[in-house]
Amino acid sequence: MSTREYEHAEVEVCPGGPLLVRGEQTVQTFDGDEYRTCGPLTALCRCGKSASAPLCDGTHKLLPPEKRP
Ligand code: FES
């Protein structure tokens, strides 16, 4: 996953959870799909288990700690 406007992107890693992206950014997944973030804060899945990928849906909280990103 990458962000096109990375020079302006503010990204924070949530330990054991998602990437938190601030502001409007274009995110490209490994499949080449693009997703436009909106709103002040967007949580992007890092565990690969979200049913709402590329968004985090909280599923990472159900994983055992050793399986979390
Ligand atoms: S990081 Fe939250 S569902 Fe994957």
C-alpha cells in the first residue's frame, strides 16, 4: 500500500493495529486499486483480515497478539 501524495501525508503506525492517515490522500493497494481517504483520520488495515479493506474494521483486535501487525 502506498500514498500518492506522500510528501503531504501524515501517517502514524498504531502498534498491533492499523495505519492512521490524516487528511485526504490517495492510497494505492498492492492490487493497484486506489482509495481516496477523507475526513480528519482514516484507519488503514495492516493485518490483512479486514472485511472492509483497505479500511480497518477492528478485526485485528480479535487476533492473538502474536498475529497482530
Ligand atoms: S488492522 Fe484493523 S482490521 Fe486489520
